[in-house]
Amino acid sequence: MKQWMCGPCGLVYDEALGMPEHGLAPGTKFEDIPDDWECPDCGVTKADFYLIPD
């Protein structure tokens, strides 16, 4: 599982943990998140997230 970071605010989306409080179950891959999903902290779209290298 991978981790993705929001460029503007630094929020980390961890695929293994998901974000159940925001409708993303644990194990939800970033690519499976709808394109219109927004960062719960700053409101940007998933296009503003980048993959955190291993």
C-alpha cells in the first residue's frame, strides 16, 4: 500500500488506513478515489496529491 501527500497542506493519505471518517475505507487505493474527491483539510482535488516515495 502507498502513501500520498497533499502538496498544499501536507495531509497524508495512507491507502492501508484509508479515511473512514471521510468515506474512504481502509485498503482504498488512491487511484480508486473519485476524481472529484477533495482534501478534507484544505479542499484541493486529488490532482494536487503526490506519491510519497518508499
